[in-house]
Amino acid sequence: MNKKIAVIGSGFSGLSAASYLAKEGNEVHVFEKNNEVGGRARQFRTEEGYVFDMGPSWYWMPDIMEAFFEDFGKKASDFYELIPLDPQFEMVFSDGVMNIPDGYEEMTALFESMETGAGKKLDEFMQDARMKYEIGMKDFVNKPCHSWFEFISPKMAKNALKLDLLTNFSQFVRKYFSHPKLITLMEFPVIFLGAAPRNIPALYSLMNYGGYKLGTWYPMGGFSKVTDAMMKIATEQGAHFHFNSNVEKIKVERDRAIGIQVHGEDRLFDMIIASSDYHHTENQLLPESYRNYKPSYWEKKTFAPSCLIYYLGIKGKIPNLKHHTLFFENDLELHTHEIYEDKKWPTKPLFYVCCPSQTDKGMAPENCENIFLLMPVAPGIEDSEEMREKYFIEMIGRLEKHTGTSDLISKTDYKRSYCINDFKEDYNAYKGNAYGLANTLSQTAVLKPSIRNKKIKNLLYTGQLTVPGPGVPPSIISGKIAAHEASKIN
């Protein structure tokens, strides 16, 4: 029997859930508090002619992205053009720059040039990472995680020890490499998972395979091309979208959700999928007696970082700058310690620069650059304009040094900052986190917040605070899992 279903939020998981639910013939309505789809992957344009992606900028695991479109008889190329980046990115160290090539043979040669035998070790690492990728991204992450019994299968049993769930990622990398720069390069991808490498299971070497081996790509026109494409898919399946529609309450009678309140008006539904922030959904939209978790539960959880972001329009071209640049002149372990342990603004920060106008001329006016600065920070710390500006000056100074330019501040045509307070305001993000719940061992699979409300049979959660975890591909998978679970509920 088809249902009338409300989806709260139109980030990747909400768009995914809406698409699959509508495909099954359900009447689906998506309610978005902002004026466009995408959640953290929104885009904005300035009067000066700059186009900024607000969030995700790394297009990794292209096969997972492609699988979504294939489920609807489409291809990503039906909606946008994907460009491989070469180099994939560059890393700036205190004593030089390392460019990461797109070609795997060239990457192997780079490793060998830095450490004798490292080329062969990279092959061994990637063979292991490929196995984890094929099991992890095709089997492991597609489970709703109601019980550990879901993971009992001949394939999982055969490969259980190989998944290295009990080995930490930092130790695992050091089994293969000893050069500090190669270790940093291999540890970098797990930052997307929201925890220090020493607290991430070695299973997530699959990130290295999904990025370095499968390549780093860019969708021409920006990341919003992906969310626009997903909205088109959902709309083609029959889903309806309601913008500037902040959900104020989930209406419950006994053990069932009967609808939502939007603009003070009650809307009736047979089922609700919350792609909104899990903590916000429970603590602001539900009566206390119907919540899965108490406030103390969330306080004990390890959250992924927030970010200080600057969107900059620069007059003139910037030489010696790639599409993606990682500034790792300082110690990764110190920065992560200050995020997760000290929970303070970093003393010697690392940061990231994205310059999409190096690849896509449409992202900035002629002879100008579109710059995105991002520095990970601890969620929940005090956010002020004075603190933002302090780190802006430092990041700009290091960018000038790297590119051999000067006076970038005087050449700034557009400037906007975005940090903890903005994540709270725009996305109701718990403590202003940017990436969701960290993928630590104690927060993996069944140990994540449940995808189902345990007291309301027709309320499901999806997104980066439940299974399978943070990141664009996992969020898309999360929406598919939620839709599949919804089909089981009467």
C-alpha cells in the first residue's frame, strides 16, 4: 500500500530518500527550511559574478555516485560533466610542495622516489584497501544496523579479520610507510570521517582507494549540479518540494507520527523521514517521551569537526595554485588533538584551499579567482568575528607565501565567513558540527544512533548522524537505507 510521506530536509540523504520513496509509488513531500535544495551542499552567487559551493568540494567514490543514478535508469553524465583533476591535489609542507598525480603509475613512482620500496608497499596497501572498499561500500554500509546479526554472512565471516576493525588507522598506515609526508598523505582522507587517525578503524583505508585510486573529480558548474540532478530525479519520480518551510513539530498520537507542523499549520502524513539534524529532530520536534536518546547521550558522543570557512572573490589570477591545496606545514596530530581533546581554537592550524576557477572559468568573473578557505575547528567552541578574522589573516598570509603573491586582501572583491554559529542557524547542527558523527570504532554500525525511532514505528532518521556515517556517498546510501526500511512499515 502506497503512503503519504514527509521528508524533512533536502541534503543528500533527504534527496536520496525522496527519490527512492517516490519511485515506489509513494506520495512524497520534501520540506526544506532554506530556499534551495542541498543542505550543506548549497551554492550561492554574488552580484560580482562569483559562484560558491558552500560545502562539499571533493568528488570521490564516483562509482557510488553513479550507482544512485543507475537505480533510476540514468547516468551522472545526463546531468553534469565530470572532470578528472590532475594533479588530484597538492600538499604544502614546511620544506616544499608535493603534487599528487591522477595516474596511479605516477603516484607509485612518487612514493618510490620518497622512500625506497614504498612503491611496492603502495600496491600492497591499495590491494588491501580495494578489498575493504568492495566489502565496505557494497555490503557493510548498506545495512540498517538494527543488530550485529545483519553482518553474519559467509562473505563477511571469511573477510572479518581482513577488515581490520580492531586496528587503528594510524598504526595500519605505519605498517606500510615510514616517511612522514607519505604518512600524512595516507592519513589525510580519514579527516573526512571526523576523527583523528588513531581513533579510526583501519577498515577506512577504503577511503584511500575510493579517492586516490578511483581519482579526484570535479562536476563542472560546482557541487550543486549533483544536488540539482538528484532533485530532478526525485521530481521525475513524483516527489514534491516545499522551500522556506521549516518543520516546527512532529505530531504524534500514541506510537505513531501523524504529521508535521509547518508555518503553524498541521500537515497529515502516514510516515516521516527525518533528514534533518538527528539531535535537533529529537530535542526540538518531538515530545520528550518519544525521543530515542537523552541529552547526556549526545554529550558523550564524539562529533566530527566544525569548520571556519571563507568564501573569497579575488581580482586577478593567482599563479602557482591548484584546484585543491592542503596546507600541512604544521603537525596533524597537534591540530586533531586540539579539536577532539582540548576542544579549543588551534594554535598551529592546518587548512585547505579550493580554487574551482582554476578548472571552471564559470565560477568567477573573467581574470578573477574563486577561493574557498576551510580550517577544521572543534564543534561547540565560542565563535566570534574577531576569532574568525584572526585565522583569516593567518590563512591568507600562508596562501600568499605559497603562491608568491602579495596584497591578496587588497585584491579581495568579495568576502564572506561561515562558522559554528552559521551551521547552527542554517542546519540546526548540534554544536555547529560540519560533518556529523565521527566514525570511531565505538560509533560504528550498530553503535550509531538508530535509523528507526524506537517508540514511534513510522518515524525514521537518515543522514550523517546515523548509519552509515558522514560524507557525501554515505549520506546518499543512508537515504536509500531509510527508504528501504520505510517499505517494511505498515
